[in-house]
Amino acid sequence: MTRNAKHPPNNEHIDNEMLKMEVNLDDISGEILGHLMDLLFDAGANDVYYTPIFMKKNRPGILLQLLCSQNELDKMKQILFTETTTLGIRYYPLTVHRAERIFRTISTKWGSVTIKEGIYGGQVIQSSPEYEECKKIALDQQIPLKKVYEEVWKQLNDY
Amino acid sequence: MTRNAKHPPNNEHIDNEMLKMEVNLDDISGEILGHLMDLLFDAGANDVYYTPIFMKKNRPGILLQLLCSQNELDKMKQILFTETTTLGIRYYPLTVHRAERIFRTISTKWGSVTIKEGIYGGQVIQSSPEYEECKKIALDQQIPLKKVYEEVWKQLNDY
Amino acid sequence: MTRNAKHPPNNEHIDNEMLKMEVNLDDISGEILGHLMDLLFDAGANDVYYTPIFMKKNRPGILLQLLCSQNELDKMKQILFTETTTLGIRYYPLTVHRAERIFRTISTKWGSVTIKEGIYGGQVIQSSPEYEECKKIALDQQIPLKKVYEEVWKQLNDY
Amino acid sequence: MTRNAKHPPNNEHIDNEMLKMEVNLDDISGEILGHLMDLLFDAGANDVYYTPIFMKKNRPGILLQLLCSQNELDKMKQILFTETTTLGIRYYPLTVHRAERIFRTISTKWGSVTIKEGIYGGQVIQSSPEYEECKKIALDQQIPLKKVYEEVWKQLNDY
Amino acid sequence: MTRNAKHPPNNEHIDNEMLKMEVNLDDISGEILGHLMDLLFDAGANDVYYTPIFMKKNRPGILLQLLCSQNELDKMKQILFTETTTLGIRYYPLTVHRAERIFRTISTKWGSVTIKEGIYGGQVIQSSPEYEECKKIALDQQIPLKKVYEEVWKQLNDY
Amino acid sequence: MTRNAKHPPNNEHIDNEMLKMEVNLDDISGEILGHLMDLLFDAGANDVYYTPIFMKKNRPGILLQLLCSQNELDKMKQILFTETTTLGIRYYPLTVHRAERIFRTISTKWGSVTIKEGIYGGQVIQSSPEYEECKKIALDQQIPLKKVYEEVWKQLNDY
């Protein structure tokens, strides 16, 4: 509930209230970064991702980037300063154009699957089965995940 | 014709005559590496790929790896020594287990498409439409490539 | 012709009308991304490049970035929404300082080659032979591409 | 129980029965690769990791590598062929020198933590707190994970 | 002295005068990039880092990014244009939130080590020993660098 | 002197006594890895390089690879076990084909520069100026490093 409240609406819109935050890290271990990603998503980040970078003194490092709305800025700073080794956090505004999202359900021989459809310019541009549901079917049925996706794609109507 | 002669057979088999060759490069430009990849494939390499690596003295470098049969070794050495800046080429043998490959054709509303099927343990494990044919349809029909793939997947029978 | 119209002028200038667009992708294959890059360049992108990133749930992903002028924004959005699996495209303005570009021709023993010179602060800062011309010579003459570049560099006058 | 049976013994030893397996992937999504990693670990792989690579036709791809003992080879092949899009799996033997591992428990103000010590040449070379235990403390105590590690390091005796 | 003058102050502050500069490079060698990083730091860049990227025509490339204050812009342009092969440099403003930094000294059995502490919201969030001092101890004492860090962490007071 | 003793001879030869060693690291910082690379080179490694990898539990990690002759194996193990956090080191033999190397000196307007030439099949395949000498000229003369290389290339005779 509170989680959903942070999420963008499902209609097509242009969001001018987003930020990208960035931190360069060369003195932290991968173990801590794996944990950190979960914390940032739980706190409301829209996306978090790591890029390998080459830093001074022959150090392999990581560029942490995250996307969040401007009113999450302080919460993200708090996590980044306390959980990582950085002493400086940089950020800048950006615009996000989001397609409309609608959800429908299709039936497969292994049960129903939610399809997230993306609509742009009045046209269906994406039809993506929900990953977690497909994964659950794969594990329950003991079949390859790709086979679940293939089955779903066969059931989808043209667009 | 001569190209095909170099290619592995289509039945399932274990190939013990393969090599991986490797070169580390820190004093060559990306332009030349793009050209080199084509040359190596044309000369019969089974695969060629580049991995970004961090080398001494803060140098971003590239690890070139290629797979070829042992009787292509000298030809590959010749290309690597003359086209790159390396003075040392390393290699070691490896085994490749290849699934059986069969080809069949399906019809779509935009024409026929070749499907490469992989068979392992008597089971169809893959059904991949040929990329170049799908790309041609996408360009000819002015439609997204992913839409061509989706259409193809709908036409495939279960396996 | 229309292509050239989109390109920046050759004199030194500061361009404040540029955008960077970005999309994170974890549910698309490399095959489609190879094709997409061509489409985006053909549609007028100034540059397109992919960065490997680490995304949630142990997913290797790709950050697509492209540079274009602001009046190409809608065309790029159309391609990104229809050809990729994204439902959100982000972008932000940036400034580009471009050096002056002039073109001259030099002679080599294998024919003439165009040199693109960059001029900054009244000084020649770059002299780059055109890649496609050098590559053509390499293929025609059956010689290493690096040898063509070396020959060209020997013919260039000091700067 | 069955899981442990696959694991190497804790004394220092040189293991000559290990394999590295490799697959290049350019037509699969990151979503499926995230799922695959779990499957391979569950089936007994000693390690699994992905490296971003540059493949032909401008395709960003992934090199999957896994380490397993030779008697796990068939099980790994089965998973790789059915869960990925590959039609060829390569592998080669390698030697692993493993340090002795011993486990001891230390007390912190937030409870006890298991320490895995590595011993090589009769000398303690590593003292690593168990990640999952530290993470649990961090979540339970609502404190940064790095703070848990720091506390643990303070409690460790010299070596 | 002049070097310090370029550095940000040690108190906690938000700096709105920073820039990120970027250049894409596909026709330069790693050797030159290793040298360039030193030049940019010496000229006052706050950070410089390289990211491997996939560019057109199958070229592995490098994205150079640097952070500097706006009044260093011209100096950085001069270096980038003359030392690299680029004809276009892009940049955009960003904000940096820096934690307070204080320095204190602790004693170890191998001598004293400076600790850089970061303070955010009145709380010590980091305690990092100075790398160069720890490295010197490791080399002088012929001990592993990680052992020096471990010794330092044991000496630090709680925070 | 002892350093040179470890180095391969300058004539063309095939070396069957080489090893590749590998370690996966997800619980160590970039700072320590920068230091480690120097230690390994100083101890006689022929090459050392880092590759960014994606490991379990969303951890960005590093694959350390090094090349050494078989009689350096124990020395390298000692460093890897004591300086990194690994408890397992893997390795396998490989073959290296090295081109002949000869050294000659050319004159430039800024002084002489050593050229390392590679010879393969009786043909000069490389002519590389020594990086450290070129860098010294660039710093002494206050000119771009690429300009030094360009000057050198102009002085080289055809091959």
C-alpha cells in the first residue's frame, strides 16, 4: 500500500519530478552492494543498478545509479550515506515519459498469468507476462522458464 | 561452400578438437577491433567475442577470445599477429557438446521463416527463428523486429 | 541529404539543444539490440551505445543511451517504445562543445584517403583518416587495417 | 544434506576433478538469466557468474561460466540446454587449490556470528563473518550492514 | 597548495557548481587513457572514471566521465580535446551533497594512521583509514594490506 | 636482473609451461585490488587483469586472472591467499606462442625512443614505441602523448 503510493500512475504521462542519483564506490565489497540494492528498492527507489567502472590507482569500482522521485531524495541520501562508504552523493533532475500500463489475465494450461500491456499513441506496444508468476509456474511444474514464456506468447492476441 | 566445410556437423556430438584462443589488448583502438571480428569469422572462427578488462597502469583493455577447431589454429594466429598489436597468443583445448540441429520452415503472414531446432536427449530444446530472415521481414514490412519474433512464436507447435 | 540535415555544422560551436535519452533493459535479447542500434542511427541519433549493468534479481541488463537533438525526441521515443520492451524512457538536456571539422585528402600508395581534422582554439588537435576508406583499402589490398593507418599517419604533415 | 554431499571437504586440498563450463548467450533476456543462476546453484554448481561480452552484429551478450565437479557434468548440461537458448556447451578441466576452512563463533552485542577461517600453510589467512548472519542482524537491528561487519572485525583476535 | 584550493571544503554542504563531462572514445588505445586519467586529476578533476561501452560497427569503446567544478570547465576541455581523439565534449550540471570530513589519528603497532571520518546528520557515518598510509605500512612491514586495514578497524572506537 | 630471469626469451617460440590462475572475488574492495595488481607483477606474473562479473545475490564481483609460468605457481598462490579474501584458487595450463621481439632506437625531435618490433614468419608485424619513454617525453615537453606517438610513427620505416 505505502509501496504503491510511491509508484507512478498507470496512465501515459510525462514525469518531471524524477532524479538520478549517483555514487562512485571503490572501497566497498560486492556483498554489501547486493544487500544495499534491496534496501534502496524497499525504500521506494524506482530503479537501482550497478555499472562496473575503472577508477584511479588501478581500482575496479562500481557506479551506483538510482532513479527516484524528488520527494524521496532525503530518504535515499540517508541510506547511501549510512550503508555505503561514500562521502559525496551527486544527483540531477531528469524527465520520464511513461507509457500507459494496463493489466489483463490470460489462461495457460498451467493456470492464469497476468499480462502487463504497454500502450503508447493508442497502440499496444508491449505485452509482458509477470515474471514472478511465470517463475512460480516453472518451479511448480518443473519446466524451463523459457517454456512458460513461449506458452504465454502463443496465447496472446495479436496487436 | 568452403565456409560450410569448416562448420560442425548437425547431429548431436561431442567435439574434442576445439581450441580457445586469447589475446589481451591495451594498445589498439575499437575501430580496428570491429573490423577484426569480421576477419576472424570470415576465416572460419566458430565464435569471437570481446570482454572489457582492467589492465595495469590504469588501462582499460580488451580480452579477445575466439573458438576454433585445432586445424584452424595457424590461420587464426596469422590474423591475430598481423591485425592486432599483440606479440603473444595463448590457447588451450576444450570440449564442445553440441545439440542436434534441424531446420524447418514455418509460414507467417509476412512469408516463410526458417526455424532452427535444437534436439538434446531426443527432446526439442530450442526453436529459434533465423535472425537474418526476421530482420529482413521487419525492414520490408516496416514493423518492429520483436513483433516478427512474437508472430513466429505463435506459429510454432508445442514441444 | 536529409541525413546530413540532422548533423551538426562543421564550425566550432556550443550546442545547447542536445538531449541524452536512457532506457534500462533486462527483458530483451542481444539480437534485437544489435538491430535497434542501426535503426536509431538511421533515424538521426548522433550516437547510441550500450553499457552492461547489474540489475535487481541477479539480472544482467543493458543501459541504452543515445544522444540526439531536442527536435528528434519524438522520433526516438517512437522507436524506443515500439522496438524495445521498455515502458519508460528518461531524458535530460546537455551541452555539447564541438571542435571545428575540416576535411582534406592525402595520397597514399594505395590511393587517396580523406582526413578529418579537428580544430580547437585555432590549433589542429586531431587528424583522423576516414575509417570506411581505410577499411576498403585493407580489404582491396589484402593488408592489415593497422598498416593502412600507419601509412596514412606517415603521410600527414605535422601539426 | 544432499547439498552438502556435493561440497568440497574442509581440509586443505588440491582438487583435480573440477570443470569449467561456458556458454555464450545473445538471444536470451536478463530475466531468464537471473532465474537460471539459482537453478544451477541448487543443482550443485560450485560457482556461477556472468560476464558481459561484445558479440558479432553489435550484440551485447553474456558469457555464462560455472564451476562444478566432473560428476555433475551431465546434470549441468541438462539445465543449460533446456533453460537457455544455447546449442553448444564447452568445458575444460581445471585444478582447484582450496585452503582449509574452520568455523568458530564469536559474540557481538547483537548476538553470535559464525566466522569462517581460512588456513593456508598453517597460518590463518582469512576470517570472514557469515554474510547471511550479518545481514539478519542488520535487518533485525535496523543498522547498516557495514556496521555489523565493523563490530565483528573488532571482536576478532589477531592472526 | 594550489591543488587544495580546488578541493571542496570539509564541512557538510551542497555544491551546485559541479559539472559532469563525458566523451565517447572508440579510436584511442588503453595506453593513452591510462596516462590521461593522471593528467585530468592533476589538473583538478574531482573524479575521473572509465566505463566500457558497446558502440556502432562492433566496436568496444570507452565512456570517459569526469566530475569538476564549473570553473574548471575550460581547463578540462583543453586536455580532452588535445589528449584524446574526440571532436565533441558533452556536459551537464549536477548537485553534490558532501558529508562533513574530519581527520584524526590512531595508533597501531606499526605506527600512526590517519582516519578520515564522514559525518552526516550529526552522526559519524564513515571511518576510513588513508589508503596511501596503509599501503606504506604493508610494504614496509611486508604484510598483507588487508591485515593493515583489519588492525586499524580494531583500533577504531565505536560510532 | 632477477626480474628479467622470469621473462620469456626474445626469439619466436611456443611456451608450454604457462598457467592461467583465476579467483572470483565478491568480498574485497577495489582499493585492495589496485594494490594487489602491483604485488603480482612484482612477483613475476606475466600479466594480471580484472574482469567485472555478476555473481550470486546481486553482487558485482571481480574475476582476477593472471598468467605465469608453472614454476611461479606457489609464489602466486601465496600472494593470492594472503592478500585477497579467497579460499580457493583455480588454474589450468595453456600454451603461448610468442613472436620474436627485437629492439631498435629511432630519433625524434625530442630525443631517441626505443621501438619494440615483433617478427612472425620472418615479417615485421609490430613496431611499438616504448610507452614509458613516450610518456616521459610528453611530460617533459608538455605535449599530448598522442602527438609523441604520431611523431614516432612518422619516423618508422615501412614494413
